[in-house]
Amino acid sequence: MRRADHPKHLEDIIGGLIHRWEKGGLRKGRNVREAWTAAVGDRAAGHTRPVAFKKGVLVVVAENSAWLYKMTMEKRDITTKFNENYKGRKKLTGIRFRVGEIEERT
């Protein structure tokens, strides 16, 4: 281990750690959204939004019960396609859908 010539400020160390965590989280979020869109297509991706991916389970918000039902019926195919396109380490093992508000994408 190489020793620094001068001590680092705690603020610099914490700032660097937070930056790395945020960068990793943003990358993971982008990878999840890209894999989701590839798995369901642009139209369905416009009516649904992945909001969490933890321990292999993806939580997805659908804008209404019709989209929730459609996605639930296609869950097996979506899982396969998602795993083919996801660039992260964890594989998708389950999807939970819920009805909620979809944000406008810019």
C-alpha cells in the first residue's frame, strides 16, 4: 500500500465515495431502463417504468390496470428478454407490478 505524502481531508474522501456510489447507481439505473425497453418495446416502455431492482426482483409501475394486466401476462417472456439485454451482474428472477403515475420522459 502506498502512503500519501500528506493527509487527505475527510470531506474529500467522503465526497469521492459519494461520487462513485452515485455514478454506479446512475449506470445501473440506465442499464435497467435500457434492458426494460428492449424487453417490452418502446410502446409498453412508455406506459410502464422500472422503479427498483433489488435481489433479482424488478419493481415496475404501470400507468393503469390494463397495462399491469398485459405486463403480468407477458412476465415470463419479459424476464427472458430482460436478462438477454441487461448488462449488470444480477439476473432478473422476478417482476412485481403495481399501478402508479408515470413521469414524463424528457
